[in-house]
Amino acid sequence: MFLKTSRYYDLPTVGATGADGREVTAVRLRLLPPTRGQPRAVRGGDQLDMMAHELTGDGTRFWHIADANSELEANTLVAQHGRVINVPER
């Protein structure tokens, strides 16, 4: 269902019935462990996938940065110039 590089890969799923009566499958919420890292101020034009590529050589690992900041919507991390975010250690 998800790529191996996805934060949702291999997580348990649950079945539910939607408001319209259709059966849907959802990924269970996962608990995020505290993550060590270095603070970094967001600069104009920063993108998480490019930051991840610079740090790990793999832009699809942007979700590691989002997880280190407990952010549900990853792009909000870089929306505000000057915001200090936690960039996880490799």
C-alpha cells in the first residue's frame, strides 16, 4: 500500500466505516519517540525534501525531519522564515 520509504510503510491498519457507509482502511496512529538533532533556522526557499537530500542523500526521507518536530503537515515546518526546527542526526 505504501512505498518502503514512507513513514506509513508496514504499520498496522484498522478497518472503519465511513460516514457514507463505505468500508475504509486506515493506518493506526504511531507514537513518535523523542529524536535527537540539531536546531536549524528555516531560510527562505527551504524545502524538506531538499534538506533531507543534503543530509542523507535521499529526499524521500523528509518525513524524518517532520517526525523530529512532531509535525503532521510536513510543509508547515518550512512555511515561516526564521522558524527554528529540529533536524535529526543521521
